[in-house]
Amino acid sequence: MGEANRAGEAPESGKVVSASLDISAPADRIFELIAEPAEQPRWDGNDNLAEAAVGQRVHGVGDVFRTSILQGGIRDNHVVEFEEGALIAWRPSEPGSPPPGHLWRWELSPLDDVRTRVTHTYDWSRLTDEKRMVRARATGVDALLSSLTRLARIAEDI
């Protein structure tokens, strides 16, 4: 497995956390694991996702995919950034409610034909739901690196 980089929190807000990992797999293989929600519980380093139905593969901005979380709730994830094979970001919400403002982003940069730098970011700078603040504050670089490491293991074993 590749080398990890800890980007840390943005000093001005403390509400944007990012980490990168160089993964020994091509970008398209890694992207499929991220863009197919049914795969996400396999690599979720936050230990938050229970499952997602097969057939929700993300194809663009405006798509919404549904996941269930381990605490028993359901989340609709609104895709707000998308570039096939390179970038995907979504804002989760409870079904029927607008997203409360936090964002999960994945950026993939091919290093060569078989290695990819993957950057995972959690941005809660626009989070408005006070009930989610404690969990947001607790989501740090280690949780992001956990997801990246799990993702790498799966992508490298395919």
C-alpha cells in the first residue's frame, strides 16, 4: 500500500479535514468502488454505513443515492460535484429534508497507469444541524485515512 499524507484541518475554520493516500491501483478501478454506493460499506472507515442497494451507481451532479446507517437511519446523499473517474462529492441528508451542510469529497489523481493518489475530504464548514456537530468534530484525519486504507486494500486485491 502507498504512502499517506495528512493534510489536516484548515486553520481558518477547523472544519475541513483532508487526507491522501497513494494507492497501487488504476483510478478507474478505485472510482468504481466509490461511485457504486453498494460498495461503500466495505471501505467506510467511519464505521457508519450499514448498506446501500445495488444499482445506484452515480453518473453525475444531481444524482441522489440512499444508504442506511448502523444507527438505524436512512440517508439520501445528494451528489454536488462529479467528474467521471476523477471527482465525486455528496451532501447527506435525512429523506425528504435538505442537506444540513456537510460534504464528503473524493478526488483521484493518476500517478501513472497503475497508481493513483486519492484525496478524501470531510467539510463541515456549512453544517447547520447542531445535533450533528459532535460527530462532525470527531471526524478527523484518522477516520479519513481509515477509509482510504480500507479502499486501498479492496482496490489492490481486485
